[in-house]
Amino acid sequence: MKSIKIIFFILLAISVYSCSDRGYYSTEFYYEETYCSDPWQQNTTWDNDNELKTLISSYLTDSLTIEFSNLRITEEGTPDTCSACTCKTGRYIRLNVYDVYATILTYRGGFQVD
């Protein structure tokens, strides 16, 4: 009888852990940086990537209420030859989010699933 209780509690602990609101797996998203029409650029400037990451982080947590991890900026594209606000810089903003935030990040944040 004692071993049945132990097995029961182990199975209960596993099921509670696996039914987390946020899920266990995260999805990678990317955003192609533009010269001046990114949603976190509202009348702000930055001098380096760390300051830009702070702006993006604030936008995601304060405006979209999204939890994320592994925020990084990569240079993997070719910059557009134009310099209009909507032209791409060739840099990508990459991050991971739990699946429950995918819709918000895609439709309100402009990110795409990688």
C-alpha cells in the first residue's frame, strides 16, 4: 500500500509539472529590423546593441506583456538599398517565447516564426 501511494504522488507531481500554463517548449521568432519603423523605436535612439535590446525588452514586456528568452541581434541578411523607414537593415531580432505568446507576438509585434 505504501508503494502505491509513492507511485501515485510521483505521477501526480509529473502531471502537475507537465501541465504548466506556459508549456515546456518554446518557439523561435524573428523580426527583420527596419531603418526607423520598428514598434519599439517610438521617438527613441540608441548607441549600441545593448541599448537596443533594452528597448525591445521593454516593448515586449510592457506593451505586449510577453515573457521571452534568448533575445539577440544577428546580421544575417542583406540591407535594402533604400533608406526609407520601412527598408530592412539586414539585421534580425531573434528570441524564444512560449507557444501561448505566439499569436500576440505575430499579430501585434510583427515577428515571424523561424
